[in-house]
Amino acid sequence: MTSRPPAVFACALIGALLLSACSGPASAEPAVSPAASGSIAVPAPTSEPAPTASAQAEPSTEPAPPSVPASASASASRPATPEAIAPADPPTRRGTASVSDDRTGKALDTPFTVDGVVVVSKKHRVSAGYVPPWASQPHGLHPDAYAAFQTMAAAAKKDGAPISIRSGYRSFADQKASFAKAMKQYDEATARRYYAEAGASEHQTGLALDAWDGRNRGTAFARTKQATWLAAHAHEYGFIVRYPQGKTDITGYAWESWHLRWVGKEISSTFGPNSSLTLEEYLGLA
Ligand SMILES: [Zn+2]
């Protein structure tokens, strides 16, 4: 199934006639490949402890989705049936039959990608043989992701919502231990909603991180001003809240207000503030 952000072509075509304000989401930009930016000799960071979900029992059901569109500013005067005059295909492809994960064996040493965007999830795993080239960088993060976080953290601090990195890169072995611990600590369903098995964690890419305020872990973080700030502003720095509320059936994971994925500004700007869009939907994997 393919899910696309609302098209704006109808606006472009009829805008002159209706003189309506078409402020829908920008048309999707080409995917940006989070390619390695060369090796930089930096001492390996101390490995952070695996995050733990709230010590309290998680709710058995998720709250209803917030129903926040990718852009809340869609024109009210949009024609009733824009699809009727919208082009059949947008200029940038979002999911087609060619998007399939056929990796087996040694190919699993390399993550699945769509238009250059790395996807590691329950459905798109990596083997223990995959170690990103930036694993020895600060927090094991891609240098551009780390730099983007620092810029974002400075802005958040200025706004009175200081954030830091609680967990960045995790190796296959780290993730294996983290999942095993969670399975002992929680019931299996809860563990599987918040923790990834080794090979299925985005943390293994060094393109994702868990942010926090220094105090509130897991679901408690959602109630902090930091979480509110990140939901509203992370996209300005190239990050998306990777597991939005109400999208567990698509992402495979519970709402994690703290888990950020770096995708670069071209993609994150398409997501916009307070987005409930998932990377799977964006890439046509949903
Ligand atoms: Zn995380």
C-alpha cells in the first residue's frame, strides 16, 4: 500500500483561478542519502546504558492518534476533489513495486534503503555483521546527525527545554542485551512494543537517538516540555519523531516521544511540526 502526503498539485493548477491560499505541504523532495561523510578519528564514546521504559506499567492500549495532519495549514478553500485534476504520479516516487526488501545472507550486513534512506525495523533487519562506519564517533552517531543534534540542543536550551542524548548507537550485542533485559522486566507484549530485538533497532544505524531532559525516561518523557519542544521543532534540524502516537501498526513500536531519527532537513521539512507521519508511510513501505 502506498500512502502519500497530501498533494499540492491541485493548488498549483487552480490557484490562479480561485485566488485561494494554498499553503499545503511542500511537495516531497528527493530523498537525501545519509551517506557517510568520511572517517574522523575520534575516540569511541563511552557506551550509554540502554534506555528503559517507564518503571510503571505501560498502558495496555494506546491513546487515540492526535489526528494532526502533516501540515495543519491546508487551505480550507481546497477544491472538493483535488484528486480529479491532480497528476497521476507526483514528481518524486513514494513507494512502488520496486520497493521490496529481498536481502538475504550477507546482504543483511547492509541495511535496507529506499531512495537512499536507511530503514531498520522489525520488517527490515540487519545482521550482526552490520556496523556503521561512524560507530566510533561521539555517541556512535553519523557526524551530520550529531552536529544537527548539537545545533538543535542549543536552540532547545534557549527556549528553556534543555535536552541531551540518553542513547545513540547500539551494537547488535548491546541491543541483544537490552531486549533480553526488557523481556525479563516487562511482559512480552510491552517489551516488544518498546524494545527491539537485535537486528531490528534503528539505534544500530547510528542515525537515531533517544533524547531526554536528564530525569524523565520512557513514557514519562512525553509529558515534559522537552518532548513538546521536540515534536514542534525537531524537523527544523533534520530529525523526525520516528514512532508517532497511534502508528504502532505501521512502525511496529509504541509511541516514543524521545526517539528521534535523523533524516536530513529536506525530508524532515516534509514531515513538519507535530507530524504523525511515519517514515514507512513517507517511503511507501506502509
Ligand atoms: Zn530509541
